[in-house]
Amino acid sequence: MEIKETNDIFLLTGAGFTKNFGGFLATEMWSQIFNDSRIQNNEKLRSLLQNNFDFESVYSEVVDSSRYSEEEKNVVRESVQNAYKKLDDATRHWKFNSTSPHPVNIYGLGDLFNKIWASSYSKPAIFFTLNQDLFVERRWGHPSPGAPRFKQEFYQLDGRELNSSEFVTLPSENVEEAVVKGLSSHNGIHYIKLHGSYGWRSSNGTNQLVIGTNKESLIKSEPLLRSYFDLLKNVIGENNKKIVIIGYGFHDAHINNVLVKGVEDHNLKIYIVSTQSPQDLKLHLQNANYKINGVGHIRSGGIWKGVHGYFPYSLKDFFPGNQEKTIYFDQLITALKS
């Protein structure tokens, strides 16, 4: 994929980002699925979830296995889809005020984006996410190059729910060209949903969410997601980039592979905002092995070597509801300038 040079700093968010606005972490997604009446009425599936708290692993075990009936597979698909609908319901009514259950100063967060992407009018600003929720679309409406858009009314918070009849279907042809055109025709912020989205149907008509234990093969099978993953690799390959990572737990091998290569081969510098302790994250990375280009193993501790800033705080700590400026904000901006 040939793209013009992007901004020197880019962003990657995981479920911990939307958690700041009422979203669900993986354990909460598990409970949404487990509590679904369809699961509770199927003893085999209920027992499976009782003994496996990784809902993505359960999803793959059921959907990709001949040991489960089509009815059971459909129950899991529908329960997972319903959990993502509940995630949208949980975040679409978010409002910023000091008495909110999640009083993140959204204007302060916007100021962070502005400082990160101060040169975005001359270079495209890239906002990668692993999330499938619609919070960012509803709050800011950033375009996703090459992807069809929802009706305009959904690009606002406190909007109505998105019905399945209003889902959009991803393109199957000329996708890479559309992504390149989208990046070149707009120098603002581009929102890249690496794992697809709630409300997106695959180019073959199925609901497209990249979950489970075979994410890389799912990405390769969907033209738009394949182009987005190539974009991530291309941006890092521009060399000497800085990435701000908010709310990602580093559990996706295919993402970690790219980050390791970025650190080892392209001088990628990583800045992490996460409520997880740095000790716990370092231990997790050191204990995980990931293949690089399908050959051999490289310890993902290589990611830790690339960390140049760590901020063990929530976005509420960064941007409190009283709108006071915090030292954490200044420290992050100073670190990115160094």
C-alpha cells in the first residue's frame, strides 16, 4: 500500500479506552454473554462459559468446532452480537459533567489529540483501534477510509440505537485504492478499526467482528481489514514513529508481532496509558512468545524494550470532571516531545 507520510505520532486504543466512558472490559463482556437468556437456557453452553472466562476463546471453540450444533453456534453468535449492542447502549448516552458516573473531561482529551496531531493538517493523523464499539464515531465522527458510513444521525452521542437493518456492508473490490484515496483526500484524523465494528457486515454479508482465537486469518479474509492491518505495518515502517497506546492489554499476538518488529527494526517508541501496573505488564510480555512472519519465535518482551513512557492512570485521572489540568497530561506531552 503506497500512502503519503503520516503524522509522527499515532494512537492505538483497546477496550480500556472505552471503559473510561462506561464501556465493557473482557470480563464484563463475558458476563453480558453469560447472562444472556439464550445461554442460560442451554446447559452445554452455560457450563462452557462457567469454566472458561475468555469469551473469545469460547466463541472460537463453539463456532469453529463440529462438536456443536448449528443451533448452538447461532446461540453464541447472537449472544455475542447482543453483548456488543449492549456495549453501544452503555456508551451512547454518555455525557460529560462532574456528577456523571464516568466524568472524563472530554475537552481535555480533545486537547491531547490536538497536541498529538498538531501537524495533522500537513500529514494524515492515524487513530488505530482494536475496539468494535461506536463511541468514537458517535462522539467525533472521524472517517474510516474505505469503509461505508452509517446514517449521519448516528454520528452523535445520545443518538438512537443502531438497528440491524441499518448495518452497513463492507466493500469487496478496489478496497486498497479506496483506503489510499481516503487517506490522501483528508488530512485530519482517520479512525482505523483493525478488528471491524459493531454495525459492519462482512463483504460476504455476515456480521464482521474479529473475535476469537483466529483473528489474523479473519483479517486476511476481509479486504478492508486486511488493508487496515497493512496500513498499521506501513505506518510503523515509516521509521522513528511514536505510538500512544491507551487501554490495550497486549493480548493479541498479531498486533504484538507488529509492535515488536517496529521496536526492533524501525525505532518505534511506545508510550502507554493503562491502569495496569508496569510490573504486571512487563511480566505478561516476558511470558508470552509470538511468531514473527510465521517463522521462529521472538519474545514479546521486545515490546517492553520500546517503552519510553508509562502512565498508570485512567483517563479520569488525566482529565478530571472539574476540568483542572493535571501533571499527568503535561508529563505525557513532555515525554512525546523528547
